[in-house]
Amino acid sequence: MKSDTEPHLVDDTSPEAGLERYQRQYYALDDPEISDAEYDRLVDSLPTKAVGAPPVEGFGKVKHAVPMLSLQNAFAKEDVLAFHKRICRELSTTSVEYAVEPKYDGVAVSLLYQGGELVRAATRGDGLTGEDVTENIRTIPSVPQRLLGEEHPELLEARGEVYMTRAGFDDFNCRAIANGDKPFVNPRNAAAGSLRQTDPLVTANRPLEMIGYVVAQVQGSFPDSHSERMKALEALGLSAPKQTVVNLEGVFQYYQEMQDHRSLLGFDIDGIVIKVNSITFQDRIGSTSHAPRWALAYKFIPQEEWTTVEEINIQVGRFGSLNPVARLKPVFVAGTTVSNVSLYNEDRLKEKDVRVGDTVVVRRAGEVVPQITAVVMARRPEGSIPFDFPTHCPSCGAEVRLGKCAAGLVCPAQRVAAISHFASRDAMDIKGLGEDIAKQLVQTGLVQSLPDLYQLTLEHVAGLEGMAQKSAQKLLDAISRSKSAPLRKFLNAIGIPRVGKSAANDLAKRFGSLEAVMLATKEDLQKVVGNAVSHEVVEFFSQERNKEMAVQLLSLGVRSVENQVFENSSHSFLEKKVVITGKFISMTRAEVKEKLTALGARVVDNLSKKTDYVVVGQNPGVKLEKAKFLGISTISIEEIFVTSPD
């Protein structure tokens, strides 16, 4: 059986013939048949590595004065070490100065300026001959028609990458779908397709950007290092990547930093580029017929892979929503194996038109949940049919109204979801009560409603599949401990629509007890949680079965007050987004989170530009570096807790 990391050929042609076909689809037609990661693996597996593909018909041909080569790829640290060792040997030195920069994922183009005026723009093509796309390039705002300043080289050929930002790509695809047009698979293909429009007015309406990355030829005075040349390009009005000049150790540090931060950028990069900084040394080292020998593309673990949809299932949520889930042929993406991806709801499923048997693009950027970003239409099997969204609940058979099962907690699936949520860490935090145990409790009839959890006996629990006396007692102990959970967790747990961690925290701080929340008027609630949430709270407690459930839970010993004291600290954390990183001597991370929540903070796992504080303990790891990169305030727990909240 072929491994997931082996190149995949769609027919029985030889690898070399397959590569030629894929190069034409990728470079010339902008309609790839395999993923970027598969393409890289195929190229790397062959001894002869071509540069690109012949130009397509419809554009004039441009012969490159200097061959427009591709880059040699590296996928492991050992590859970079071998590259460095060779460079040192050829330069008779033990230390080399490298310029490192992000590797933008776009379309390579060449810009030729004569007398400061843009006279020609061309694609790479096959490296020797490209397509004349001058008029289309003129429509890109970041490409100057005339170089800035009075003094500029008589002739300058700058090469770079045309790309789309993620925001521009998403907006463009939304408009394409709304107009009934075929969406693009990713920003790179969208940029390439936009650049090859026969009507420049169409290209002008596409959100294209360009970034320079090398000076191919120049007549006149110009700096003798790559990093200074990029600064010179910017002074002339061309965009260029920020340069970092490092030694070998710095290369690996920069690689790790960019890999960690790539999801925070507004555009796609698929690695870094390592270049010998000295132009004199570059000329001495030279090039092969395929790639410069003084540069290397150090690729990241792919954030995007292609795989197939084996099945589409419907999951019923705790409020009855029917959520389609794509079961995938397992694929390794960005450091984890992905086999299930949510399709969210009926509308999103119809919008993407994902079908069983489809080849799909799965993306997992940084710590983001995996998503299907596109269907590869060229690989859709003949005779495939759209997914038939059910009109009745697959769990209980009740009618589906507006995408929801109308049965409420009578539906077993909703009951299981409600119990699982009630026991989750952000709710009552009942360790050991996951979805599998919840299913058994519902199927055996032991739990019909939430209060039933507090009436379980050792005999009941020990009789469940996979449960012995010891594990059963642990579960009962965890259920008993949950009775002392603070009010904010209780309000999050019992299933009030729209009341999650944040709203539950606000209600608990303002009202202090369950009775006060239940008796509050809509006007009182609106002052705390707004109109939509206050409506849901009033509606929830107006239903007799919900009031009975709450009263019964109280009678079984579940607490109904907020016992946390919201004391002042040296910082205001009310409604601030806070991330915790590292270990703490005086308390566990869970305790730190509890105390921050008690101070009004919204503690989140993922670091972003919207994070207000990062609470730093010992051995903080990469999140501290990300915080510094984004300019986010960092703080220790000693600075926070002037007095103990307890």
C-alpha cells in the first residue's frame, strides 16, 4: 500500500511524464491536479527537476535574458546543514552570512525597468521563455509604473511574487460563489488565474499584491549584498520582504519563528528562503540549469493537504442543530492526523457542495481547527450526487425545522450532548464523564435529565461497559465534587442558549446566586448581557421543566452561589482576553485560570493580535515569543494577585 507521504499519480504514467503533466497544470493552467505538498514530494523524488512549464497560448512570449530559475527545496534540518557545508567548502570558510526572508506562496514574475520606466513584465514559464503579462501587471497597485527618485539604474530587472492576501482571497471567492462562478482552491491559484486574464480590466478588479525577492540584472551602481539590494528596491518604490541577516544558527531560529507565526500573517508562506548575502559570493558559487546554488527554500510542514471524503454523517447538537461532519481518508496536516472535519450546517455544506468521493483541500493553519477550504472539481467522480440533508432527525426521527431537531431533550442525541456539555471542563468539570459514558447512561435509561446524574449509585455505574468498581467510584466522586462548582460554571452547564463562559461569568458576578438570576427581569439582565442573551435567559426559566430541573439540582446539593471574591489587583482584567503559558510554583494552571476568571478575565488558549495579556510562568515556550512578536503585554502572577482572591 502506498504511504500518505509518497507522491500520488492520477494515472499509470511514469513519474517523469506525470511531473510534466502536473507542471503544466500547476504553472501554465493554474488548475492543479495534486496538492502543493504532493507536487513537492514528486519533484524531490526525481533526479531531474524541471523549472516550470512552457508558456500557454494567448500571451506573447518573452525570452528571459537571465534564466528565471526555481529554488532547490529543503524539508529537514539535515538538508540545510548539507547546503551550508557545501557553501563553506566552496568559499573556503567556516562561517557564512545569510539573508533569510519569508517564502511567499504566489506566482513568480519578472519586471524590467529601462530609464526608470516599466517596459515589460513576464511570468517564469519554463525558466527560459515566459508569458508577457505587462498590461495585467500594470493594474497591480504595489507595482510602480516608474521608479521613485531622480537617480535609478538605467536598466533594472527585479523579480518577485504576485500573491493574494487571505482576506482578499476570501472576499474574492465569496463574490465568485455569489455570481455563480467557480471558486479558486487557494490564494496562489487565484493570483495565477487573475494574472493570466486576457482582459486587464478583469485583473484590475482582483486583489493582487507583489513583493520583490531578487535583482536579476542591473546596469549602474547598486549594493553588493542581497539584504541591501532589497532595501534599495523599496527606496525605488517596489515592495520587498524584510531582511534578516544571520549565521547558520540564526537560520534555524528564524525558521522556527516564522513557522510559529505563519498563521498570524495576512498572507500564505510555505517556508523561508536562505540566500548567501554577498552578491560577489553568489556569482562565485553560480547556478545549475535548474536552480541557483547559493539559495535554498526551507519548506514548512504543509498546512494544507488533499484527501478524499469517505462519508458524510450528521451529528445532533445539544440544542438540536444538525451538524454535517465529513469523514476523511486520514491525512497528516500541520503536525496532526485529520480524519474528521465539521461542515458546520446545511447552508455551509450546500455552499461548498462537498460530496462523498470528492477530493478536498484540508487546511490547518497554526492551532486552528482543520477545515475543508475547497473541493478539487477536476477530481470529482462521475455520477456523484449532492448530499441529501435529512428532513427528520437521524437520532429520534422527529421532524427537522430550520436545521434543528424539534424533539428537544426527548431526542437521545440531544440528551447525550447536553450531559457531555454539563460534565465538560468549562462547565461542571466532571472528570471521566465523556461522550461514551454519556451515551451509555442515556441508552440504559439511567439518566433522563441532568438531576439523575446526582442519583447514580455504584451499582449503576459499575454496570456500564468498560467500568470496574474503582473507575466507577472515581466517577461518582467526581460527580459529587461538582456540587461545589461556582455559579458561573453552573450557569454555563445547564444549557441556556447563548449563555457560554463569558455570559455565565457576567451573570454570576452581577447576581451572585441562581435564585437572583431566575428572578431577574429582562431589563435587569439586559444591563449585564445584552438583549439577545437576556431574552434567552428569561425564556429558559419561563419553561416549567427548566425551573423544575434547577430546583431539583439545588435539592440534590448542587450549590447556587458565586463564592469567588472579585478583588482588585494591580491590573484590570474585566473583559480582557488572557492567555496562560508556562508552569507556576504556587498553583496549578487550572487554579491560575480560575483566579483570572474570578477577576473578570476571558481566559483563552489561542494567542492572537486580539489578546490583551499573556500570563507567564516558568519555561513559557513559544507563546512568549509570539507575544513579543505581536507586542502583547506580558505579566507574572505575582504582579496580578495583590491579595489572594480566596
